[in-house]
Amino acid sequence: MSGVSGMLEGRRASRGRLITLEGIEGAGKSTVAVALREALESRGIEVCLTREPGGTPLAERVRALVLGHGEEPLAPQAELLLMFAARRIHVDNLIRPALERGQWVLCDRFTDATRAYQGGGRGMPADFIETLAGAVHPDVNPDLTLLLDLPVALGLSRAAGRRGVPDRFESEDVAFFERVRARYLELGRAQARFAVIDASRPLATVTADAVAALGRVLQA
Ligand code: T5A
């Protein structure tokens, strides 16, 4: 077996990596995720690109429930539980099987979004969120998290440029998104798996930094 094909065989045989993208609305996560997929595929790595809430047909139905303006109030705790219900479906039916096949999973938002939105934004207790995370995905956690950080006003103006009717989260006020951003930055400072990227710069620069950050997991 040649060196390159031997490396590829080794990669297929081993568990894949989970890379998550995080940040407030309009940070550029979906755009950067596509560039990361191309960068990984150019190295011979099979990639599964997905998102939360959602990622499988059933989890996408939960997404519609939690993002839509329903006819009844949705308490913060119910919202939190729906996020983890969607995540459990996504982890069981898509993320874990992909990792076990040796694919690398690029996920547009994961549990850090719950920590930031339901924890920071809605004020749900951090220890309750960690209990749920430990129960729902004890064996599946990000190897690398790219936090695309930018001022709230800039993120919201970018998001407004491409959206239709605002969903339940997009309808929140600026103070909500300031709390979300602050919690994301706290997480980014506290944990080594984070790469915090200044997403207020031109897209090509942001993308180059995100691809460079892959070096941490490509060498591991
Ligand atoms: N949620 C989610 C929770 O509350 N808890 C949870 O646990 C989870 C998982 C999901 C919502 O659910 C909440 C958070 C969210 O409110 P979503 O639609 O999946 O909603 O996520 P959004 O963040 O709303 O998606 P966006 O599309 O708004 O943000 P992105 O993906 O960060 O931004 P993107 O790539 O679509 O870019 C937006 C626009 O900006 C441009 C792009 O071309 C695009 O037009 N752009 C740039 N322009 C200039 N310079 C740059 N550097 C640019 N980067 C992007």
C-alpha cells in the first residue's frame, strides 16, 4: 500500500472528527462551512455537512416547531428540551453513524448554541444544560469549534439582507443577541477546543483563518 493510500485507509478505519461552527445570526457559518468542506475533501477526507436544529427529516420537523411562530407560547424550558430532542435524533441517526464510518462531520451549530441562546439568551441554568448534554450525547462532542465572532449589529444586518419572515429567534431584540454573543465569547475563552475568528472582516480572510484552524485536527 502506498503512503498516501495507506494514510487514507487509516483515516477511513478510524473514527471521524466532529467540527462545529458557532456564532450569532449572520456570522457567516453556513458560508464558511461550504469552504471547509471543500478544504477537507481536497485532502481526501469524506465530509458530512449538516446543521442544527435539524439535520435529519425528523429533526427538521422539530426545527420547524421551535423556529416557527406557533399559536401557543413556548416556555424557555420547552424550547431547551426541543433543542435537545432534535439533537438526540440528529446524533443517533446521522452524526454518530457518520463518525463511526470515518467521515468528518461539519455541523452548523451544536450544543454551544444551546449554551449561548438558551443559557445566555434565555437565562436557563448552565448546570441543567450540562446535565442534558451529558445525557443526550455523552460520547459525541466537538473536536474543534470555530466561533465566528462579530458585533451584533453587523450580524443582524447581514442576516436581514437574505431572510424572509423573521423566525422566533430573529425576532428577538439586540439585548438578547448581546447576551448570546457574550456567552459564546465566555465559552471560547474557557475551552481549548475553540478557535475564535473575527468574522467582521472580508469573507476571504475569515475563510482563510477557518481553513487554517483545521490544522489543529488534521495533525491530531
Ligand atoms: N438555536 C440553535 C438555539 O437557540 N439553540 C440551539 O441549540 C441551536 C442549535 C437557527 C436558530 O436556532 C437557534 C439559533 C438560531 O437563531 P439558523 O437559520 O440555522 O437558525 O442559523 P442562523 O445563524 O440564523 O443562520 P444565518 O444564515 O443567519 O447565519 P450564518 O449561517 O452564520 O450566516 P451566512 O453564512 O448565511 O451569511 C449571512 C449573509 O452574510 C454574508 C453571506 O454571504 C450571507 O449573505 N456574509 C458575509 N458578508 C461579508 N463579509 C463576510 N465575512 C461574510 N460572511 C457571510
